[in-house]
Amino acid sequence: MLLSKLFIPITKDLPAEAKIKSHQLMLRTGLIRQASAGIYSWLPLGFKVMKKIEKIVREEQNIIGAQEMLMPTVQSADIWKESGRYDDYGEEMLRISDRQKREMLYGPTNEEQITEIFRTSVKSYKLLPQILYHIQWKFRDELRPRFGVMRCREFYMKDAYSFDLSEDDAVLSYNKMFFAYLKTFERLGLKSIPMKADTGPIGGDLSHEFIILAETGESKIYTDKRIFDIPINNYKNENNSLNQMRNDFSKFYSVTDEKFDPNDFNKKVKKNDQLQTKGIEVGHIFYFGDKYSKPMNCSVDGKDGKKIFVKMGSYGIGVSRLVAAIIEAKFNNDKMKWPKAVSPFDVVIIPAINKNDNSNIEKSSKIYSLLKEKGIDVLLDDVEENISNKFKKHDLLGIPYQIVVGSKSTKDQFEFKEVGKDPQVFEINKIINILKK
């Protein structure tokens, strides 16, 4: 892509309404634009990052055997009344009526909808277990939407739902999702900590939030620092390994403020290992048994012919929220570096453009064509602008690799830089090999 053709409305001024660095950067670099309070349009650069995150989330869900589907954004109020949550959910739910005066709602979550689908489709224990998921827009009418896409009203989310015969089977499904979440955040370049948390309006008696450390986080966290040393790659998607993983993480005290007990914390964690800080929730998993299946009569025939209410779990990842969470974790000292897996481009070519000399832009165009032929997603900054301004701009855009075509370039060698590291001069074939890895 040529920068001159890319729809990327960069602003020089810091937006007054943006209070945290992710909101500031997403507005400044044209990733999003506000449509109304808490509702945003995703512009090409931001949308591209979000879709790459979505791809990784989807791949890790598929690895554990979850099956993708798609549920509607607008749901019937009847199934929510059946579960008992229609009145309990509160004013965050956007309630609407269609032209036939039927009560509807814009889904804030999908426990009722998936239970309705499952109970009308599955009648026998032989089809269990099942894990179903979708990636879809949600709406919660926040009283005070703030912090950009971190706490907005409309958001893009992966939510999954497990259906099992017994509590032991359901805990295994829970462990599979626990594993998938750790792997997902690792691939996104984030170090996440699973923390025991309250279940909130979803209900149930087993819940973990996945938190990344950030000064701007809304969650207060209390943890044993040794939990960071648990090697995630030691575990596999196998029953014994998954049980061991949960046991290993459970050994260390790690809770959000809702579950915090200072006496318990001081008793279980040595002073040198205590960490009290803030974090951002990037995922939340719940086990709630038959909380929805029982009132909604979602049962299957067991081996003995008796009806069994299925045991359910719910598992959410805020895909759009993760764009901001990554920025909060990676943006420092006015410089951004996207993790390679989700960067909007693999590399940017930055030529020093001289009005009286086209040689640098010609060299850059040849490199650009060569990289495209090799399947490398490349951005060419062909805008006529002072080179120092270009560098400042790309410090904000955060593309992890740069090829600088300027005074240090020769016929066959060019300055190559990974953001945050010293530049080196390489032949173009070596640069291609590095990028392909």
C-alpha cells in the first residue's frame, strides 16, 4: 500500500476527550473515529489490526475443538424473561420494539440465545460435549462510556459456550478455554494473568478474569509475582496436562479487588513476592452449571433415559478492546511497536525524498514491488515530507520494521531497523529473509 493512497486521517493535535494513551493514539493515527458517545467507526488501519486479532482468537478456539457459528445482534426479549434476566440486567440493556410491538433487545451477551438454539437442536447425551462460539458485535448502554474502545457501548467480542453432561466434564471444557486464552494472549504479545473473579450478572460459582498489567487499568489486582514464571508452552490440549495447568496456576494467590482479602494475601504470599497494581481485563471465563439450562428447560436424555439439565460455561474475549489493550501495554515514550502478529503492515519503506532527486523514491518503489512479490505486506511512505517528520509519524504508527532509503543506502544495501533496536545495513535479500521469518 502507498501511504499517499491509504485512508489514514492523522491528526497533529492531542484530542481533548482522550484521557488514556490508547484512546489518544487511536484517534491521532486514524484507527477509529467517534460516531456518537461510546460508538466508533473503525477506519482501515484500525480495522486491519482488529481483524488480525480476530484471526488469532479464532485459530485458538478451533484448536480446542470449539465450533464457530453466528448469532444475531437483535434478540427476542422472551428468552431473557424465561431465564429471569430481562428485568435483572438493568439499564445497560438496550430494549427495543419491532413494528409488531414485540419486545426485542440488542444483545449484550448470548447465554439465552445459545441455550435456545441448543435445547431445540440436541436431545441426546451422545452429542455432548459441545463448545460453540461466535465473534459478533455487542451493545451495552454504559452510563459513562469513556477511554475510547476500552469502555464503550458497542464492541466486537468473541463469546463461547460449553455444554456438558456432568460437572467434571464441564470443568474440563473450562480448562480447555483457560488454556486457549493463555495461548491467545501469548500470540498477541501479551503476558496475561488468570485471576479469580466475581461472576457478576452472568452468574455461576467459578470465574477467572485474564488481566494484563497496565497503569490505566480499571481493575485492581493482587498477585504473587511468581505466577509470571509459569511456562505456558509446557502444557498441551490434553486432559492431564490441562488439569495440571489449572493446578499450577491455582497454587499462586491471584485475585481482582472484588475477591481480595488482605489477611489471606499476607498469609499466602511473602512480602517480596507480593504485587499490588492495576490491570486491564482482556478475557473472562465462567462456569455456571444449570443456571440457564434449568429455567429454560435445556436438557438431554441420559444413558438411563432420564432428563439431565446440561452444565454450561461462558467464555468472552473483547476483540475490539484488545486493540486498545495492546497499545496500553506497548506504547511508551511516544513510540508504538505493534506485535508482529497483529501489525497493520509487516514493514514500512521510508525514503528521504528530495524534490531535485528522484533516486531514493525510485529505489524504494523497486523494493516495494519486490517485497509485494514475496508476499510481504509492505507500506511505502511516498508522501513528500521532511524525513524527521516521517520518523515521528512512524514512531506513532508502530509498524515493527523499517527500511530507510537515504544517505546510508547504496545500490544494493539499505538501512534496516526493528523499532526499539539499532539500525543495520543489509542487502535486500537478507532483509527479505528476516521479514519472511
